[in-house]
Amino acid sequence: MAEIPIWPGSSSFSAGSTPFGFYDSDVDFQTDADKVAKFCAQRLGYPIENVELQDINFYTAFEEAVTVYGNELYAFKVRDNMLSLEGASTGSSLNHSLITPNMSSVVRMSEQYGEEAGVGGNVTWYSGSIALTSSVQDYDLADWAISQSITGGIEIKKIFYEEVPAINELYSPYAGLGVGFGFDGQAAALGSIGLGYGPGLNFLLMPLSYDMQTIQAIEMSNQVRQANYSFQLINNKLRIFPVPSDSDVQIDGYRPYLWFQYIKNDDRINAGINSSADDKITNESNVPYNNPTYTQINSVGRSWIFEYTLAIIKETLGYVRGKYSSVPIPGAEVTLNQADLISAATSEKEALITRLRDYFDQTSRQSLLERRQAESTARQTELNQVPMTIYIG
């Protein structure tokens, strides 16, 4: 049987002793490496029990523990700040940057609502027209888009096929009925909503709500009492009312066109994709967080790292002892505790990761704001219990 390497009881760290060398040049890491090796060996029973590991095994576990701590820390920072980080430059490390929340991603996400309302957004609105044909009531705007070599389809935003707005039939807001008097056209306006009128002006300013109600009454009147221009649009199939007549499509020798505004469906899809953002943060994988600086990790973080290193060492020692399931000694054999070590290491690593994530979650921006709110409420409740002193002079 091959001789099993045994931990000699001491070590001397030097650069190059770890697999990746992330922290080999850090003075505090160099100092703690040997201390952590001694700590782990003694927790495993040395010198009463032999530890079948070498110094590089302890150094490797120590480097891994620091890296895992940094990964958990910066993964939390990414989660907490992704809305503010998305779209920022990837050019420099964020390890020591103070991230202030901003509205850039929120505004970018809300641009779609501006586009839908026609008051902004990042999708271009185009104008189109289609010639009206006598006795033809239905027009297929999807076919029109194909004839214009537009791929991906269109979405109609507005049809310019409507009568004069009702506000144009509402005259002076300073008259008693909300309309003016003294013009021939105004009698027709009043008659169109079923009202008579008098010639006098009383210069009574009516509330704006009255004007709005009057506008609604005029619009309803136009629909009921008059032949109103309107349309129906379903799946880009346009039906107009009334049906165009010969006189409608021959105006002073010119053929009229029906105008509309539309967007291209491909534009809406492509507007949300910026393919030239090579130097921008686009997802969690390219947020520029690097491995932590060990010297700047406080005692709380280092304590967690020491415990996680010990859990890794237990796991490593378990695998080693699994290879040498029993060790011969004079007159007998010693059975090694591989299963116990691996089981303990697995549960301890899971518990440590859970504890660290809970700790980070409790210090998230949301949790801190909720805690501050609770403290403010508790403080106010306490102050309300203080008796109000009455002074009698």
C-alpha cells in the first residue's frame, strides 16, 4: 500500500501555491493562508488525528472560499441594481463603485406606452393613403402594405376619415348656453342638438364641464340626426361609412385619397433590440464585477470564508479517505470516516451559502427601506405615548 501524505503541522505560503493565483499577491491573503491551513487541520483533529492532506489542498480551498464569497456578493449586487446597471458601460470594474438608482431602464421600458399613445416612444409612425373608389366600402390595408413592399405587416394607428370636430360647432364660451349668437350658422348648430336660441347675449361664463357635455351632445346628435362619417377597422380590413358615391370620388377633377397613420410590425420588434451594444451591460454575465480584494473584506466576511474553507477541506479529506478506506496498523486496521466527512461538508456548505444569501437579502435596498419605514412607524408610535405637558401660567 502506498504511503499516505500527512499534514506536517505547518506550512509556508508562496505565490503560485493556488490554482488560479487570484489573491496570491494580496498581503493579507498570504498571511491568512497559513493560519487558515492550521485552523482547518486542528478542527479536523490534528495533531491527535492525522490529516491526509498537504498545504496546497488548504490553499486551494481557501482560494475557492474567497471566490465563492465574492461571487455571492456581486451576484447580489447585480440583482439589487440591474435596473440601474443595464445599458451602462462595461469598460471599468464596478467593485468599488457606488451605484445610485436611476430611471433609465424604467423609462426605456415605458417608451412602448408613449408609442401606443402617439406621444413618443421609439417606433416611427408613417403616413399612407389609399384612393377611394365609388361604391367600394371595404379596403384591405394589409394588401396595401404588400403593394408597398412592407414585410412583416403593419398596424394602423389613426384613420383620417371623420367629420369636423364638435368643438368647431361650439362657439363662444361666454354666452349663456355655451354657444354664441348672431350668426346664421349658429342657428343650425343649435338646431342640430334640438335647441332654439335667442338673439341676446348675457355674457355668462359657463363652467368648462358644461362645454364638454355640449361637445358630447353635438357628437351624439351628429350620429343620430345626421349622416356621420365613420369607419370600422378589424384586422386591417377597413370599412368606411357612408359608401363613397361618384360625387365623393370626383372632386374638381381630382380623385380623393383616404389618409392614415401606421407603424411597421417589424419596427416594433426591432425597436426593443439594440444589436450595437457590445460595450454595454446587456445581461448579468457582463456586469463588470471582478474577484474581491481580500484585504478589503471585513472580519464578518473573513469569518464566513474560514468556515467555508473548513467545509471544503472536509469534503476533500472525505474523498481522499474514500480512496484509502482502511489503513493497516500493527495487528489491526483503522476504518476511515469518508461518509461522515462528505455528509457533514455538504450540509455545512449549503447552510453557509443560505446564511450568506439571507444576510445579503436583509441588506438589500428594498429590505433597508422597509426596515427604515418600520423604525419610523415605531418611533412615531412611541412618541405618541409621551404625555403632552400642560403649562398653566
